[in-house]
Amino acid sequence: MTIFYDLDGKTYANITNKCPCDCVFCIRKGGDSIAGNDTLWLEHEPAFEEIKQAFDRLDVSSIKEIVFCGYGEPMERADVLLETAEYIKSKRDIRIRVNTNGLVRLIYKDFDVKQLVGRVDSVSVSMNAPDSEKYNEITRPSFGEIAFDEMIRFAKDVKELGIEVGFTAVDMGNMAEDIARCRKLAESMGIPLRVREYITDNQNYE
């Protein structure tokens, strides 16, 4: 079962396959893994102790950043993610990033984003669309119309906590106008936007 895997010179943590969205560009639609790694479909949701043991087996001497981003939305297991991040920080000074759809407070109504402070250094939030209508069309969240506004609110709240935050948007082609609007929205919030390529070939991804 693949919990930690390497990609682009970084180490990624794959702790769940659950996700409240069904994005049209989702990398999971292209296969069971990426860039030659073993399958990222988990046999079961790994307990903290399993994740801890998997981390302890890593050669951490050259690891500078661990990114919570696998074949699922990592904040679906917010409690385990926070516990794991805290454990990693206690063992070594490694930067922690979370790639998320920003909908954790719709998944867990009582989640307090302040819990990220001291555990998470950076958060990358998937924007993907400049308004609610486009967002629902592209990301297809199970929460419906409220999802876009919550994603934006989450990013703002994380930024106010002093945690580094950025937006991403996947360019699937013929999206120049939407990407421009995403960039304008991100700039209005003082948050950078990174445009990601649309991956269609998982195994030859570089």
C-alpha cells in the first residue's frame, strides 16, 4: 500500500482516497498511479500508526518538503493529517504543504482552521474556476452551490493566519478567459495563482 511516494523531487503523502468532488480533469481518471509509482488506490484508510511507521522507513536526509496530496482530498482525514504533520515536525524540520479543495469546513462543520498553525507551512487551494457556476461545472462538488464561496473563504482565512497560501487552476485548453478571471480574483485577494497543466498521460508525467 503506497502511503508515501516521490514526484517532481518532492515526497507526497497519500492518506485517503475519499473526495467530495468529481473534477473533470482528475488525475485518477487516467490510471491508478502517476510517474511509475505503485498504485495510489489504498487497500484501506491507513491509521496514524501505519502512516507513522511508513514515514519512519523513509530516508529523510534529503527530504525538504512533504506534500499531503494523493488519490483523494487529504482534508477528508483532517485529524490524521494534523497528527501526522505534528509527528513529522517533531522528528525533523521538514516543510509541510497541503494540496486541498478548501472544502474541509463543509466536510467537518466544526473544523477550526487555526489547527493548521504550527503544523502546516503552506496550503495550495484548487480554485479552477472564477465563479460558482463554472466551479460546479468543472469540479462537481457534492455540496453544490455553496462550495465555491467556501473554497474562497477558506483561502482567505488561511492567509489571515499567516500561513503561505496559493491558488491553482488546471488549464484544459481554450480556457484563456476563465484563467484570466481566476488570476484577477486571486490577485484581488493578494494570493498567487499557479496554472497547472492538464495531465492526460499519468505514467509519462514529468
